[in-house]
Amino acid sequence: MTTFTITLILLLIAATYATAHYIDTKFSMQVINWMNGESHSPFKPSNVDQKMSTNSRSKEDIHALKERIQVLEKIVTEPAYELNKKLNQL
């Protein structure tokens, strides 16, 4: 095999992988998983929507927890809270 043939084969492999990656991201398919033997059909859409809904749910939970922390910080830093704490210690 000549250097040109080896280079051409490597370029074809890289182009195939790049094309499969583009198809996966653009159309939510599983071409790379199919090429690796992890999926039976490359035409079934992947579970990207499920991941996105889980991710958005997690973001909502984090946002709600941050709001609760802010409220608790306001309560604790309030002068009346400190007074009640001192009165309760007596």
C-alpha cells in the first residue's frame, strides 16, 4: 500500500464519522451507536427529548431551592430574628 492509499482510507473513515455525527445531532438519530453495535436501528430517534425534560426539571428545582435559600437568609439576617433567638435562650 502506498502512502496515498493509506491517507485516502483514513480520510474516508474520518469523513464517514463526521457525517454520522452530523446526522446524529441534526436529526436526533443513532447512527454512531449503530456503527458501534449499541443500537439495532439507526433510524429510531434518540432520547434527547427525555434528557432535555429532565435537565429543565432539574433547573427548575435548583431555581426553587435558590429562592428558598434567599428567603431563609432574609429571615436569619433580620434583627427581629436575633432578638427572638436571644429571648428564647433566656
